[in-house]
Amino acid sequence: MKFFVDTADVGEIRDLAQTGLLDGVTTNPSLVAKTGRDFLDVVREICQIVHGPVSAEVTATEFEPMLAEGRKLASLAKNVCVKVPLTLAGLKTCKALSDDGVQVNVTLCFSAAQAILAAKAGATFVSPFVGRLDDIGQDGMDLIADIVQIYGNYPAFRTEVLVASVRNPTHVVTAAKLGAHVATLPPNVLRQLAQHPLTDKGLAAFLADWQKTGQSILKS
Ligand code: G3P
């Protein structure tokens, strides 16, 4: 399973990239707005830090300007993955960019029907938003199960399921059990994955016992 980080905060990305656990980055207009920085500068900088796909989202809503924005974003770096919304204009843009060899992430997916369209449009990734479905009383993971099953029925579909709007480690583990290809995680969720109280407790006990020996590995 690939892990992307869902942020436009370059400091966070740099820090997490050093763990060697990052396969890519996703951004969206809300995350870019939080940084207060120039969008294109941020995308260029992220693409130098992480060499996997970096999703950068268009903001036009009609086909022609959306395609123009997508081409401009794709020209910023080889690893830009153009993010388009799951609308008919977005799907048309996805097809045009994919035919040109540009990676595309179709975002704001909330139904299996929409995910089928994204695959038919040649998307590299489809982004179902699990947390936002949970927020309205549906189980976001049911959508992941449906999409993974449907895509599995059609080997010609090359689109990867990128689980987005992830809120907690359980989302990640459930997505992995279902066979989703990618999860994009807010930085705090990525860090939470490494934590367990018994790890902390066990480590504290080992270190206390080690201190009693008076030894040092590096000085032996
Ligand atoms: O990047 C898209 C998605 O991950 C947003 O998540 O938490 O705003 O629903 P959220």
C-alpha cells in the first residue's frame, strides 16, 4: 500500500519525507490556502522534495480553462499529478490529459458510479472521500469496498484507488484490508500509525533495565 501525505505544508512534507515512508503528496485548494503561499511555488517546491506523484488541483470548472490549467500545472514538474473534480468537465479533462500521458487524480468521488467513470476516463487515481461520507452518516469504507471490487472485475481499468479524507488509523487499516492501492494521510494520522501505548511502556521498561547494566553499545 502506498502512503501519500495530504498537506501543502512544505515543512511537514520535508519532515515526513525523511522517514522514507512517503510515496507521494496530495494537495487541494483548501490546503494551499492554509499556507498563504503562492500555489505554483508550493507545487514546484513539493515536487523537489518528494519524487512520487504530487497532486495539484485545477480550479476552473469548465472544460477548456480546466484543461489549460491542467497543462500548466503538469508543466511545473515531471511528477505533478493533475487533480480534477468528478464532474463531466473534470472527466473530459482527465481523458484529454491522460491521452497526453499526464497523470490525473479525479477527486471528490462519493459513489461507485462516479468511480467507474473516472476509470473509463483513464484516471491514474480516483479519490473517494471516506471521512466526509462518515460525516453524513454513511460508511465511507463501504464505498472503498465497492470500488475495489468493481475495478477488480475489469483488469483493463488501470486506475488506482486513493483513499482520501482519511481521519484516523482505522481508516488506513480497513482500506489496506480491502486492498486499496493508496491512502493519503494528514500528517497527524501518518504519525499516529506508529504509536501504541504498549510500545511506549515496553520501551521505557527496556531502557530502565538497560541503564542498570551501566553499558553503552557505542562505547563497547
Ligand atoms: O485532499 C482531499 C481530502 O483528503 C480532504 O480531506 O479531511 O478535508 O475531508 P478532508
